[in-house]
Amino acid sequence: MEFSANRVDGANAVITATIAKEVIEANLDKVAKQAAKTMNVQGFRKGKVPVAVVKQRFADKLREDAEADALRKILNDALKELNIANADLIGEPTISKFDKKEDGSIEIEISVACKPIIDLGDYKSLIPAVEDKEIDVKDIDARLEEIAKSSAPLEKIARKRAAKDGDHAVIDFEGFVDGIAFEGGKADKYPLQIGSGSFIPGFEEQVIGMKYEEQKDIVVTFPESYQAKNLAGKEATFKVTLHEIQEKAAAELNDEFAQKMLPGEENVTIDTLREKIKEQIKAESMSKYYREELKPAYLETLVERIEFALPNSVVDQEINYALNNKVRTMTEEEISVLREDESKVEEIRNELKEDAVNSVKATFIIDALAKAENVEVSDQEVMQVLYYEAMQMGQNPQDVVKQYQEAGYLPAIKMSMIEEKVISKLLDEKLGK
């Protein structure tokens, strides 16, 4: 079969061909003979079905298979001529033309997208200047006080006063809906931190101002999204008794306190703890500096300076993604205008194209940087990050991973981690770490 395979640029190619009727008929005979060996047809023994019968009974399906075989051969031969490996293909080749002619031949056109060839050049010379952040003693003191406060034990306040925001109130409560107590709505001597947001919205605010042994009816409405469906959206009355108010005891910042905070380490002093806190604050500060200032600036420079072809299909996908996000923010009236006038949709697509191109370009550059710097992120590392974040948010890690898998987010998360890892590596080298 004759075909024409031409590279449009470094990331796109077009294959055109005419599949002759004779080729399709020859394929049809081959497919029918193969099918006759395994097909069960009433009145014939298995493997003994005449080819003519198979052709007659399954003509449409066999012809589709014959045409698909011819198409696959053209594609495979064309990719060899173009020197494009299957591993370098991006997405499935797109059949943009499949015209059946009166003489039985078929004219086809296939668009192929592949990984672009990227010359990063002297990418290290484009890394912006990196400033080493100094940590203020006041920040260390503030963090130390915060740690001391959070780890200090609770003590009953010496003076009886009204509850205020931030207090730890020890309360009894029982909840009722329509005058009937509901399951799970009762507790005695419950330690509630006012302002923590751990109770139903509006509950904690109404505890403020209560005094010792005061009893009070607190009326709240369960959120519509509340997990217990029998309570969602319903008004409830809680009978509350406040027994005492507790505050965090003042912690003494000494070597003994430091040893409690750094168990397992030898010769720990308060200065050891201060140094650890300084390192932690500096790591947080540098991470934010890299993420919010240097990384965006570096990527912007790379995207601007490095030129290479982009796969059209990937750019189109990015535009479509941005378009869908934009449509979600539109009113029904605005969407109606788009339905009536397709040119308006094209106008929006054109507006979104530059950002889409830059986003796709940045993704390929990051991939090239990671290869150049031998930076990898394993699937196990991705799972560890997702498990940690889920546990931090009090969610079931397995459920979170499943949600991300079903939504198809895992590749994007992995790419984001690679981006963070490779650019942090380059910036650290620039700083001289």
C-alpha cells in the first residue's frame, strides 16, 4: 500500500494514503479464513464452517476488521518511515479522514502527535539569583512559645469567670430534635475548646458567656451536608451545663522542656531546641520563597527562551480543559449565547490559547529537566504524600487515593511532585547547598 508520511514539525505528523479495494478484499479473505477456524455456526462442525458462509453471515463485521487491518499496517509502516517509536506517541493517532469511494477504495488521513525534541541549552545559566533567608530571633521565640503553649497541660482557672473564645470548657450536653433525644447527641464532662470549630456551626459561639454550673439551651441547625442523613438540615436544641473552664498552664522554657520535645536525642538543651526550630522555620521560609517567587520566575524564563514544537492534540486538550472551567463560572444566559453563536466559543478558545500553550510547554520542559537532572518520583512516593495529607485532614487514605485514581488525577500529582523536586534541586545548587 502506498502512503505519504510527512512531519509537520517536531511534534506532529500527517499520514495520507489510499487503501485499494483489492487490499481490503484480500484482508477480508484472510480475516474470514481465521474466523472460520474458531466460529460456531449451527449445522457445521467447529472449524469446518465454509468461508463463504462466514462472509455471508458476518459481512459487516468482517469488513470492519479487514479495513482496520489495512489501517494498522499503514500506520505502522508510516511510523517506521517517520522514525517515531510507539513509546514516543502521545495519545491515540487521530483519523481525520476516512472516505469510502465508489470504486471500493478508501482515502484516509491520520494525524499523529509525538513527544517533542527539546534542546534545553544552558538551562542552568537561566536560574534566577537565590537569596539565603535569615531567620529573625523573634520568629524563633514566637514558635517556641507556640509549641510550649500547645504542649502545656490544661488547668482549671483559679478565678471563676464567664467562658470566652479560646477557653477549654468542660460541659455536659444532650441534643434533641423535635423534642426527642437523638443517638450520639449526649456526653458528660466533655472538654470543648471554644473556637476550634469541632462542633456544629453556631454551637461554640453560644457557649461564650456561660458561667460555672450554668445551664443553657443552645439552638443550632445541622448542615445540609451533615453525614447523619436523619439529622441533616434539621434544627436541634442542646441542653448544656458548663462545669468548669480550663486554660493552658504556662510552660517553663528550660532544658527539661527541650528534652521532652526532643526525646531520643542526647545532651539536649533549650538551645538545641531553638536551633531545631530555627532550621524548621528556615526550611518553611525557603520552601515558600522557592514556590511563590523563584519557581514561577524560572519557568516563565524557560518557556520564553526555549523554542520547540508542541503536539497539537495536547494543546487542544488544554484549551478544552480551560474552556470547560470557564463555562462552569458562566451564567445560564451567557451559556445560552455560546450555544446560539459558535463563533463566540472560538473567540474564547483563542483567548485561552496563549496560556494553554505556555502550560503545555512548561510541562514538557519540566519533563526534560527531570531527565537531564536524573530526577524521578516513584509511585510509592506519590502514595506516601497522599496518605500523609489524608491523615492530616482526618480522611481515610485509601478512599482519597481511590477518588484521585477514578478522577485521573494521579499523573498530574506525580508531575507536580517532579516539578517541585527538580526545580528545588537546581535552586539549592545555585544557593550552594
